[in-house]
Amino acid sequence: MTKKIIINDVTLRDGMHAISHQYSVEQIAELTQLLDDSGVDIIEATHGDGLGGSSLQFGLSKESEDDIIRTTVENVKNAKVAVLLLPGVGTIDHLKNAHNLGAKVVRVATHCTEADVSEQHIKAGLSLGMDTVGFLMMSHRATPENLLEQAKKMESYGAETIYVVDSAGALSMDDVRQRVSLFKENLSTKIGFHAHNNLSLGVANSIVAIQEGADRVDASLAGMGAGAGNAALEQLVAVMNKMEISHNVDLFKVMDAAENVMKPMMVRPVQIDRLSLMLGYTGVYSSFLLFAERAGKEYGVDPREILMRIGKMNAVGGQEDWIIGIAQELAKENQMT
Amino acid sequence: MTKKIIINDVTLRDGMHAISHQYSVEQIAELTQLLDDSGVDIIEATHGDGLGGSSLQFGLSKESEDDIIRTTVENVKNAKVAVLLLPGVGTIDHLKNAHNLGAKVVRVATHCTEADVSEQHIKAGLSLGMDTVGFLMMSHRATPENLLEQAKKMESYGAETIYVVDSAGALSMDDVRQRVSLFKENLSTKIGFHAHNNLSLGVANSIVAIQEGADRVDASLAGMGAGAGNAALEQLVAVMNKMEISHNVDLFKVMDAAENVMKPMMVRPVQIDRLSLMLGYTGVYSSFLLFAERAGKEYGVDPREILMRIGKMNAVGGQEDWIIGIAQELAKENQMT
């Protein structure tokens, strides 16, 4: 494949979740230098929940937003620095500030059915002259056709690249293929894909996305990211090399950075365990877990059965009160069988 | 997909490598009961290198071959017990003994270009009335066409199922697709696929194999197996369920067995690290590693460069003497550039 795939590293942003937003500026500087030297095209650095994310609600970060962005900008020679912006969490003022600090890319992220809320933020990114990306989170929650409709909105606002974001690691390879190929046929923008590894398909899904026409993919050193982590950069690059997919990253350098620097920084191993596998399987938010466990105990049903039924109901955050009803329903069904 | 895929568990055989062949009969009994109760179709239990493998050369197992097989047989209610047989390591006498102990499946394994050596052993398995499988190891080392030639030999000896075995975890999804689809078009046998996870494609490659017509796939609890491990059974089953691929395994039971029983038994985490990734990337035997490191130090070249060049030369075990020449060559090339 002759087209060069752009690698957007998320070690410092999605990886923030895995370290409870506690990277120090020294760690940020070291990781940035290694990533930049390895040839990564874009390095995203923000609180895990984006600009303005440092709060009691989402978790306070160790360093200020300004220090996170400034440190990253000061330590790149070639890579562009990106910030994540969830409208509602972050504002256009946050974005202007990030731009002043040297961020060149903004990824405006919304739930996959709420692209409407991205209009002003996408336009703000464009008016600042930034590389402006639409980022459709929890993409498994929309049919390919509905996801395309939402992407069309982002395209109409001016987004230059639009991402299929598999926030829960819940997409199969066929699911990715359908979504990315539909984007490719119907959008004039560039296309991106962001994987999580809950079903152990992070690298495979990224490869499928590239084969279906994606221009950008996300990855992180040793998979450093929320839940089961993202596609591991060094694994993705190894597979891309084997498959002769063109890119700018030096495999040995990212292998060394992952093993010698990233892994020793981890406060817990980023891996697929029963919990993260279950989240990928059911595609639900982690906020439901505790409620499902309590209701499961109370009504004598496996909490995983509850999660599965919630997954089928396409619940989003905030609908935890459904759980009692579901648990009662399941208990009744179990008695009958 | 309405065809039921047969799951061949290798926790007790390939997993033997990851525990240095030290499973106790108590551990074997516990794992067997859990696997059998979860609905796994076939449980393979042998030394990691198959019948007769317990030796100073390949590593002594904690329990005798008879005790390993007997314990597994005594603890299954529904699953069939399989043994692995590498002609040269194990003999037809070993196979007869395993059959007497209650093994119902034999997998006769050869290097992917040496199917000839399997003839007598396949015929012995058939004459014992066993479910007899040909197992083509290191399948990345043969072109799809050459691999088919070898499979045709096993078919002519009577093998009822023939496996593409990705021993080094070195096959991409496209590589798997090509090999399994060629088998499907040209063989009248059933087809199997055995994954390793070095490139993090273990589950994805197994799914591709199924989509191309494979009838059986291997997996193990938490991926317990040599190197980066096999396809993790609980992850594979989760993805199969999501994709509506039919099989006999209970997801929650294998999730619990992996988390509560298998992981606490591990003496080291089965995961993708720099070393196992490099083996998958280059597709070489681990026996080359130490030599490459020594020669790399002596001649001032990255040992990974040496491994890559060896991989391209399709070296098999026993050709470690090539390494000095390669290191000298690389050192000379590096001086010129």
C-alpha cells in the first residue's frame, strides 16, 4: 500500500485514564521525546476526558492543562500536538488557549448520535487554522447507516477527518469494515479509526480500517489507555510492516519505548481481564457495573446477564435505574425455566 | 453461521510450555473439570512437545505422561481427550499407550514442509479408530501453495482434519485467509487453525480462519501457551458470540475459569512483550535469540536486524552458525551507509 497512514498517538491522552491522570511533566517530556523521535505523526496530550477534564467529576490531573500541553509542544521536533475536546466538558476558550500554547490538531468528540453539538467547536478549530477532526465515540451504538448520518453532519461543519471511535472495544472486524467502508464511499473527508482492545481486536480492527480506506489510526505505547487499552503502537507497527502498509514510525524505537519506559510507568497492567472483556462484549459504560453487581446479588441473577440485557437496550450513561427492573425480570425468567 | 465450530482446548498442552511442563495432577484435574463443564469439545493434554516430550532436551514434566493423560480422561464427562504427537519425539508405541489410557484424538504434528514423516503415525491413529488430525507447524514458512501440497500428503495418508498451525504467531490476517481458503477449495478434509498471539492477532486470525471455512480452532484459558500464548478461549468465545458463530462453549464459565483458576496458576504472565513480538515479527525460532544477541554485541549491530535477516532466509532450527556471517555482513553495510 503506497498511501502513508498517519499515526495519531494517544499514550498521553487516553493513557491518562490508565494512570488516573497522574503523568508528571517529566514523564510527559520523556514520552513525547521518544514518540517524536520514533516518527509518530501526531501526539495527543490532554486530560483523559479532554480539555477542561481535570475536575472532581472526571478526576483531577497531576499537572495543569497548560503544563501538559506546553510540555508536549516543547518536546516535539516533528510531530504535531493534538488536543481532545468534548463539547460540554471543554469550551472554545479552552481550545483557543490550547492553540496559543502550540496545539495544531483538535479532535472534537461527541457521543455517536450527538454530532450536532460539535458544530461550533469544529468551526472554532477551523477558524484557528487547526487540523480539525470529528470523533464519533461509542460507534458500536449506532448502525453503520446512522453513524454515517452523524458523520455527514460533522462533514457539513467542515471537519477534515472523521473518526469511527470504538470507545468500548465492542466492534468486531466486520463491524469496523461496514462502518469504515460506508464512510469511504460517502464522505469526502479523511477517515480515522480509534480502537480499544477489550475483545483483543485492537490491532486487527485498525488493520481492517486501513484496508477499508482509513487514513489515520490511533495507537499508544504498550496499549496504554482506558479499560483494556488501545491498539498497542509497537504491535500495530509490526503488523503494518509485515503487511507493507506505509507509515513513518520506526518499529524498534517504539518497541524499546514501550518496554523500557512505558511499562515501568504503568501503575496497573493494561490488559484484557474479565471486567474489560465484559464491557467490550456488552458494549455498556463502566458506570453500570456497580449497579449491576448490587442488583444481581439482591435478586440472585448473574450481573453479567443484566449487563448483556442493558447492552441490547442501547442504554447510555444515566439510565442506571433500569437495572432493578431488568434484574427482577431476569429473576422471574430464571424461575420459569 | 449455522455450522458448529469445534473448539480444541490446548490449556493443558501448549499451556504446558508456559508452566515449564509443571502442571500437577490436581491442577490438571481442576482445569479439565472446568473446561469439560464449559462445553469445550476437545481437551488436549500432553507434554508441550507432545508424547515422549518429557526429557532433558525438551524439559521434564512434573507428572508422568500416563498420569497427565489418565487424569484428563478421568475428569471429562463429555469432551474428547486429545494428544499431540511429533514423529521423532513420540512413537507409535506412545500413541497406542495414550489410546489405551482413553485418548480419542491424535494430532500428528510436523514442520510445515515435512509432512512425509507423518504417514505412519497418521495411519496408526486411524487404525486405532482415533479422530486423526494433521498439524502443519510454522505454517508461515511455506507459501500457501506449498502448504497445500504438504496438506495434500496428509490427506492422502488419511488425516481427517488438517491444521494450519501458526506456531510463531507470525501470520497476518491476509496470510491466514490465503492459506485456509486454499485448503477449503482443495481439500476434502476438515480444516483447523491454531493461533499464537505474538502479533496480537490470535483471536482475529481464528475468526478469519472460521470465516474462510475452518471447522476447528484451538484456544486456551487466558491464552495459556508458549511465547505470547494462544488465542484466549474466553476472548475468542466472546467474539464468536457477538458474530453469531455457533459453538458449544459457555462464555461465562470460561471467563470465570480463566480469571479465577488459570491466571492464579500462571508462574509468569502470558503476554506480548518485546521478545515475543519480535519472534512473531521475524517468524524465527527462539533458539536463535541468544546467538543473535551475542553476535550483535560482538559486531555492534542490533540483534533484531540479525533476526530479521534470518527470518527472510527461512532458517529453521540448527542453522545458528549463519548468524556470525549475517552480523558481519550487517556491520559492513552499516559502515557504508
